[in-house]
Amino acid sequence: MGWQVFCNPATQQEMQNKKTRPSRSNLTVLRQICNHIPPHLVPRLARDTGAGDKARSFRPWSHVVAMLCAQLTRCLGLNDVCDSLGLHSGALSALRGAKAPSRNGLSHANKARPAAMAEKLFWSVLEHLQETLPQYRRGKLPNSLRRFRRSIQIIDSTTIELVANSMDWAKHRRRKAAAKTHMRLDMESLLPRFAIVDTAKHNDARCAWALCAGLKAGEIVIFDRAYNDWKHLRELSDRGVFWVGREKKGMVFDLLDKREVSGEVISDEEIMLTNNTHARRVTAWVEVDGKRRKMTFLTNHLKWSAAIVCELYKARWQIEVFFKQIKQTLKLGDFLGHSANGVRWQVWTALLVYVLLRFISRVSQWTHSFIRLYAITRTSLWKRMDLLGYWQQLCGTAGGHFRHLARPEQAYFGGF
């Protein structure tokens, strides 16, 4: 007979609750998150970009905090953001003197304050977090890709649907308007390396040059066929960058040689593109969403096996997981304004919230899904509790990394 036989059930429940009860803190959860933004950073960027020249009552720091709250609470509109901040004006003022905005003040700031400040703030904070915790730069690659000692980058874009009637600047069809976020993502850390926020009416291949400008010799970049530009592929090959992509329909090339194939590989050919770029053309059966599909891949690496080329392109799904977390967890379905500047402000602050939560979760050794992490933060934003300690009590302190899954539908809802 154990001790539990003589223990009062109420006492057992109280002890169980004590295990997951968060410890008190003098700081709100929002303040603990914002403390990872260096105090000097926002005023300096406001001066550099001219974002604080005409601001008197609604300072740039208050604007940043308001947009972070909009992302963390998924407010439905400007009134919701202003009312929520107004109800917690005391806790807000303790956050480096931030103030709750009026509806017109927040709307005007989103329209007039340059979004370049939000963009520079994102990259500066990301650099600061990586310097604070060097492990934040590293992650755990899938088993099939651990053989590569080179950096693997993924390039893709996601479309953000907008309202055509009130956003003429984003129209790309007769009755549709949309913006696009082009991203270069590091495969190991799942963190952005470069990003472009643009309208959807421009071709993806036009942004490929800027996205790949920072790549170094020996690095690997993976992209889909929308980014195929023969001049650009030749330029990457001349720089010593290895690339893997998909074949475009109607592509013209000269066949140089055929290699022996086996398994799921249908053909493996050495070809010469129209601009004298030496490449390989690999056709294989690939499983996508549980169905077998025949796909043709292109690469400028002539020594990899056909199976490695297929595995590298399959790894491109990781950026789809990233986009799904950003678009469906954070506030990118509804926008707080109709101007191009306001949309860019919201996109960059969504990315900022993502890297901040990812950083805190890495410190606390969080091993569950991102949506669960976001849900806990959202419901406790104004509570005074130890955020890191609570996450460790709730989900344990077992070490681990973010899961790298092949399909986004597996990664988003798992564990919630």
C-alpha cells in the first residue's frame, strides 16, 4: 500500500496543479518578450529612416509595441488594438514609456511612418538574437541531408490575398489584389536570410537576383520553377553556387549524355542549356501528399547521385511549413490598413514576432508545436508570470529541436 491510499484527493489535485502553476514575476509576458529588443535600437532606426521626425505623441517605440500586440493577440481591427492597449495603459507605460494610441493615430502611423524602419528592425533584432545565443543559428537537419557540410538555402514566395476594391496598388488581375513575400530561408535553423515584400503582379524570376545576391561559393540553393531564369542560373554557376530546381514546360536544351538509373529514378541526363550552362536533368517518381508524381529536376552539380538531387528538392517543403506558421498563426489574413506601407508594416512585425517566439522557445527548450506556443503566449500576454519557467514546467525540460517535417499539414497541427 502506497502513500497515495491515505492521501486526500483534494491534496493530490493541489499538488498536481502546483507542478504547472507559473511562478510570479514583476514583468508582464509582453514586457519579457519586448526586452529581447535592445532599448537603443528603435530610436536609432527611427532617426536613420526619418520615422520619428513628425511624431510627437505617438512615438516609434509605441508604434512597434502596438503592432506586436496586434500580432500576439490577433486583434480584428484598429479599434481592438487601441482598446486592448488602453485597458492596460499602466502595464504599457512600464514598457519603456510606451503609450496606447488612438485609432486615427495608429492608422496614420501605419500609412505614413516608413516601413523601412520595421524591415531594418527585424533584421537587427534577428542579428542580435543570434549573437546572444549562437545555438539559435543552428538546428537539426533531416537525416538525409546531414551529409552536407555546406549551407542549404531555400527560396520561395507566398501570396497574401488583399481586398481589390480598396487596394488598387496591389491589383494583379481584374478583380484580385495580392501581395507577395519572397523569402530565402536557412534550411538548418529555419530562419530567414533575406526577404522581399512586393506586389503579386511581378514575376518571381525578377526577384531571384536579389534573393541570391548574398550566396557564397559552395552553398546550395533550392527553388521551384517560378524562379528559373537561365541568365541567373548561369551567373550562379559562375560564382560556384550549387542550385536545384524544377524543369519548366517547353524548356529547350541539348542532350549530352545519359547515365544509368535504378529504383524510382526514371532518367538521369547531362544537358546543355541554351545559354551554354552545363546542367543535369533528373526525372523520378516522388511521393507528394501520399500520391506518386513524376517530377523533373535540374541541377548544376554533376557528381551528386540522382537520389540526392530528389532529396534536396523534397527539402523545399520546409519553407512551406514556415509560411503556414506565419500566415495561419499570426495576423496576416486581415490587415489594419489599406496602404502598401501599412501592409509592409504588418508583414515585417509578423516576422519579428515569429523570431522572438522562436528564440524564447529555444532558450526554454520547447519541443511542442509552434501553434501551441503561440496560444499560450496569446492568453497570458498581460499576466505577470515567469514565461520561460512556465514553458519548462508545462512541457518539461527535455532537450530537443524543432521538428523538420516533410509536409506542412503534419507540422502545423501536431501536438496541439
